[in-house]
Amino acid sequence: MRYMAELMGRWKTIGDPDSPAPKSEPGMAALVKEIRSTVSQEAQIVKAVFPDPAAVLQVFLQRVFAQVVRHQPLLETES
């Protein structure tokens, strides 16, 4: 229920042009942390296996972000 209360509070401030921008977004922070961890692990493997790791990592990152954008829900609700 706390999540819903926070969400409702955000919706109230979105319509107010004089309200300050949020300092952080927990969902975005968690997503970035997960991506950073995954990319770090995969980068170690790619560097050990491929002769041109930069090209492989570029494609990998493009696919990771495409997948994140494709699967990110518009509005998360508490179960």
C-alpha cells in the first residue's frame, strides 16, 4: 500500500508546475543497478572470448536497452 500512496503523491505533484522535480526515482535506480551488474559480468566474458570485444559489447548494449524499453511497464501496480 505504501507504493500506491507514494504513486498517488507523485500524480498530485505532476500537475503542479511549481512543484520541484523528484530527486530520485527508485524504479529507475533499481533498473540502472541491474543493468550495470549484468553489463559488468558480460563484459568480462566478452573480453575473454572475442578478439574485438568493443564491437560485441556495442551490439550487446544495444540489445539490452532495446529489451528494457520493450518490456518496461507504463505503470507498475502493487500486487
